[in-house]
Amino acid sequence: MSDTQDTTVQFPGGASFGYLAAPLLSALLYLSIFFLPVVGWLMNFFAPLPMIYYFFTHGRRAAHIALLTASAGIGAAFGMEMGLYYLSCYGLLALVMGEMINRKSTMEATVAFAAFAAFMITLLLLFFTSQTPLGEIYGTIHEQAAIVINQSIEAYRQAGVGAEQIEIIEENIQWLAKWIVLLMPSAIMTAFITLSVGNYIGYKFLKTRLPYLPAPDPKPLLFWSPPDKTVFAAIIGGGMSLLPATAFRALGLNILFITGTLYTLSGFCILQHFFIRSRLPFFIRWTGYILLLLQPFLVLIVIFLGLFDLWFDFRKIRAQKTDEKEE
């Protein structure tokens, strides 16, 4: 069976948006972060989505060619590294998600494979483009982190932040830079998990508007939760983070960072479930989400909400699974 037959869907009436529209839109969304303040971050987040759409409407081979072309165009205009980063992160993530959806994989498998593939390729890309010897990678990143912290201090000073708070940061620059470096793996992985989840949700929305696209996992997003065994990873990570050895503590905190992200996503699903069940107006719901994002303490509540769902089953999804097994 040919490549086109494997992945391409038929447009109603044979209509097509053209071979350039989706790759061009994806490239523009990717570049928006560099030219549009604030809103560019949101637009950049959905850069893989047009290519996932393209994967199904033009086929696997055409999607590969389109990504290479878009990457080459970005590289020619803004530098090779930017083009490679688009290809290896956003492009690869889109292709993996397309393949997994085409194979009717679950949402968890699709997000996990896409995020992990983009994570590994990003690490390799950073390693080869930095031209830094293996033994000097930590020192180089630590130095760059210290520079970023110093720049942030100047921004805080200009913004009128209190002198005492700035002094505390200045006294701990090296310590902060050290932990920024040690927690960077989980920060990058978390970014790709969030990116994968956001684009998967975006694809499900597209499917509701464009019924000719292949169906993703039919499980409602409001009922999503991490696998129950994730709690053991969180317990192990928490225990390791209390050990005196820096290496074990860093590994434990990285594990906590990733599991915390999963429970945060689950917590937001639980909140949305309650909001809809309570029939709260759309404006009040989004005001609540904005407050959650602006207040770190409230985000902790969301994390614990996702974690304790394992025992309290707020949406009664585990009770339903038990009843189905008994039947």
C-alpha cells in the first residue's frame, strides 16, 4: 500500500487548501514568538498543528518534504539553528503525533512518544550545535544561566523591585544557576509534554470542525488522568529529593517536576469538569484559570487535586471502570 493511501484523507468534493498553506502557516506560527510580544507565545505553541493537519490531507511523504522546505526557508532567512530547531522539535513532534493518531493510539501514548522524541532530538541538536566539549557542557550552561539571572536582576531593579529582594538574589546567583542547569532536563521535557497535549487538544477541536480527518482517541479530555502507577514515580522522586547527595536530589526533583506536570494537567481537567457541572459562565471560568496561572500557591492546589484524585476519584471514572469490568 502506498504512502498516500496510508495517511491521506479525501477532501469533500476534492477541495484542497494547497500544498503551501499549512507549511507556511506552521512556519509563521513558529516565528511569531520572535516578533509578537505576549500573543506570539500562544501562537508559537500551535506551530505543529498545521503540519499534523497536512500529514493527513497530503500524506506522509508530502509532509516530510513540506517540513524540510519550511525548515530550509526558516534557516535561510533567520539562521541554520532556527531552521533545525523548527524541524527537530516542532516538525518531528507533528510527524510523530500524526503517525500515532493514524495508528489509533491512545492519547497517553501519542503525547508520550511525541514529547520524548522531540526531547531526545532537542538534546542532540543542542549538543552538536553548541560545539562544546562533553566535559565543559555543565560549565558553559551554568555560565549562561548566571548571565540570564544577572539580566533578570537588572530588569527587576528597573521595575522597582525592593533592594532587599534583589540583594538576596545577587547573593545566590551561583546557587540559582546551578539548579537551573540541574533541572533543565525536566523543564525541557515538561515543555514538550505541554506542547504535545496542547496540539492534541487542538487536533481534537479540528476533528469536530473537519469530520474527514482521522479520529483521535475518543476518550473525553475531561476524564483524563495519569496512570495510577505514576504516584510511585512521584513518591520515589520525593524521597530522592530529600537525600543529601546533589546528584540524587537533582534526579528526584526532575522526576517530581515531570510528575507534577502530569498531575497539574489532571487537576485542570478536574476543575474544568466541576466548572461545567456547576454551569459557571465562560467568563468566570477563564478568570479562574488566569488567577491560577498567576498564583503559584493556587497551582499547588491544582497539583494536589490531580494527585488525590487517585484516592477520592472526584469524577467517578475509576468507579465506572470497576463496574464495566464486573459486567
